[in-house]
Amino acid sequence: MGHIIIGTEAIANGAVTRYELQRFYRPIYTNVHAPRLPAPTLRDRTEAAWLYSKRGGIVSGLAAAAVHGSKWISADIDIELIYHCPRAPKGILARNERIAPDEWQQVGGIPVTTPSRTAFDLGRYRPEYDALARLDALMASRPYSIDDVLLLAKRYKGARGVARLKAVLPFVDGGAESPRESCWRKVILDAGFPTPRTQIPVVDHDGRHVRFLDFGWEKFQVALEYDGDQHQSDRGQYLKDRRVMPELRRLGWHVTAVVKEDDPVAVIQTLSQAMRTRGWHGPIQIPSYAYSARFRAETASRKQKFE
């Protein structure tokens, strides 16, 4: 017996009997089945969605990013397909869009948008404060050319979300090590700070490595560190963080450590004060969404989606 199958097709070619289909398989979509055990993975659901399209759809969006190796993608996302289907079933998000032959490829026998086309779609369709995180993660797993993405924006001039995509592309950085790190970087950029560097290496006066800082400004020796749940639940990591902070201060660094529940307005104000003390005097404007209860709630609840 196969893995993900089209029920009627598998019966017709003798791969399974009707009894075996009912006894050993579960339906994922109409006429598309997976073995009852174990539970379908994201890869299984992606293949099932493609089979539901009668092998005519092209996997795109977050599902395509996952195929390309992007991390922090939940197994229960809707599977995005470039496919004409006015009444797509629950779990499939079909978009009737144009796509050229050079914008997709076969991966494991399934047609998937190329990394550049995947980035083009992620930047257009993901929420503004999530788009950078997704583009960063894709860049880290499957580096793509920003110029190639901009060529697609030119090719599909006027398409939905192109302006949003073009606004975020200059800040894509594959050095980000978590989605929330990217999210905080987006907040800082939108506040008006200069573009920070990610994964800043810090060495002591003897040239010994001390730390890679999440992102910041070497010129001003100001940085931000995002402490994920592992920093709080892992005793060893907690002690390591606690010991390194005094050393960073001795080396002249001002490091602001944040967690997911922190108020972005307060963090911006803290960073602004630190930067001005170190000689930077640019204008700061709090992004309107930083005051939003919805933004704060979604940012604080991303454990189930990302980590």
C-alpha cells in the first residue's frame, strides 16, 4: 500500500481494496486519503492538497517555504496552492494566479514555487509584522536573490501586495535565528532606527569570543537580545546568559534583553535613550501597531506557531 493516495485511483489500479481503504486509511480531503497512523505531517497534507487538485496545483506560500526547509512553520497551516478552485475545502487556500514556467520546480515529485517566487508570495500575503520573519527564515534555509524577487514584482506590477513586499525586502536578513527576533527587528526599523546588523560577534580584549548578539549597532555598541522560552526553561542557558552580560557591559556594550511579553513601546524608548547616549540623534516614531492590543497578543502567543 502507498502513503498518500487518491482513493478511487488506488482501488482502480489494485493498490488497495475498498475494505483496506476504509480500515487502514483516513480521508484528508475528498477522495484523498492517508494512513490512519501516524497522524499526517505537514508534508503529507501538502501532498494531499496537491493530489486533491488532480495534480494540477502548484504548492506556494508557507507550505512551499516548508518544502524548501524553512523552520518555525506550524503543521496545521492551510496549504496554499496556485490553482483555480472557487470552493476549496477547509485546509486548502487556492489562489487563481498567473505563474510562469521559471517560477516553479519539482521537489520530491510535487510542483512547488521556487524560493524566489515563494518569497514573492510570502511578502505579499503574510501580515506586515510577520512577512519579514518568514522571508528571513526562507533566506536562512534556501538563499534566494532579492533582485530575482524584485524582477517578479516588476513582472506582476500591480498585483496584490507588491507594495508591501517591496517595502520589506531591503531588510531581509538570513542571519535572524528566530521569527520573534525578526519581528522585533521590524519594530525597531519601523521606529526609525538605522538598519541593524544581525549576529554581531563580540570578542574580549584578548580576542576571545564572548557572544553573538542577535542584532544591533556596532558603531554605538548597542544591541538587542531576544530571550526565547528556551532561555528561561533551560537552566544552563539561563546561567550562561547571566554570566555573559557583565562581560558585555565591561566591554562597553549596552544590551537590551527582551521576551515575547515585553511592551514594544517601552523597548523602543529604552533603545532610543541608549543610542542617544552613544551619539545617535535620529528621529524616532513609535509604529502605530506597537500600541495595538492585537499585535501584542499575537506576538506574545506565537509559541504555538513558531517554537
